[in-house]
Amino acid sequence: MLEKFYYMFFLTKFSRSSKSINYIAFKAYVSVSYFQILNVISFWLFVNHYHLFYLEDEKMLNYTVVFCVIIAVINYLFLYRKRREIIAQVEALPEKKKKREKIFFLSYVFASVIVFALLVANRN
């Protein structure tokens, strides 16, 4: 699933740029990592807001930085290094399936931003 999101970010960046494919692939890698990190931060905010498990802000920041590094390394190993295979695999999909993947992709992006904004707005 992340491979398809990576491809969608790649396609979005590729259509707007005349840069090299490696540069665009790196921007897609950063974008996927950004949204995953946004979801980790949203998770910590949710947990703290509903007092499921209380963490002080300083500890939450430390844990988030650790998760950011882990996410970046995993995405590098499984997405960026395999960018050519992912692009070839997703481009081979039928058009109907590509449209469905694009809808899932846009839903994921919007839901991530909305959830994060709501949690930040309701933070005490």
C-alpha cells in the first residue's frame, strides 16, 4: 500500500517538475515520510488528549523524533531504494485500479491533515 502512495506522490511531483527522476523520487520519499510522521504525532496527541496513556510534552517529543528516524530509515530501505520497481509495478496496473488508488491516496492525505488539525485545535 505504501508503494502505491509513494508512486502517487512521485506522479504528483513528476508532473509538475522538469527535474531528474532521482530528485522527484526523493521528494516523494520525503512526502510519504512526512505524512507518516504526521500520523505518529496525531496518534500521540490522541493518546494524550483522551488520557489513555499520558506523556509529558518533552517525552512525547523524544519519542516522536525516534519514530521519525525509524520511519525515514524504513521508507528509504523499502521505498526509495526500490523506486524503479515500484514505478514499473504501479504503471502496469489497469486504469480503473489506478483511479481507485488515487482516490485512496487523496482520502489518506485529507484525512491525515484533518485529524491532525482537529487534535491540535482541541489540545489542552
